[in-house]
Amino acid sequence: MTNNSIDPMLTTSEVARILNLHINTIRKWSNQGILKAYRIGSRGDRRFKKEDIDNFFARDKRNG
């Protein structure tokens, strides 16, 4: 990835759909530091880097 590109960011709902989990599980894992989230805006909405989710998914598959 070049320095000029922006990493794709995903919403909590999108991550839940990708991982086939409930949205509250994604929020909980974010709060616990299991998934790295970035808080944006005045409401503190969560956003996740696609690369982080891909890495989590690959790590989870390796661990069974």
C-alpha cells in the first residue's frame, strides 16, 4: 500500500456481517481490545481497518 492511499474502513455492522457475529459481540470485542477499533466523530462511532479484520480472521482460522 502506498503512503497516499487510505485504508478501507468498515462499520461495526459490516464487521459483524463479515465475521458472522452479532453486532454486540463486535462492540464487546472492541471494548476488550480483541478487535482494534478507531473512534470517529462526536458520537465516537467505531470504524475498523479492513486489514485488521482480515488479519483477525486469518489468525482465528489458524487457531481452529
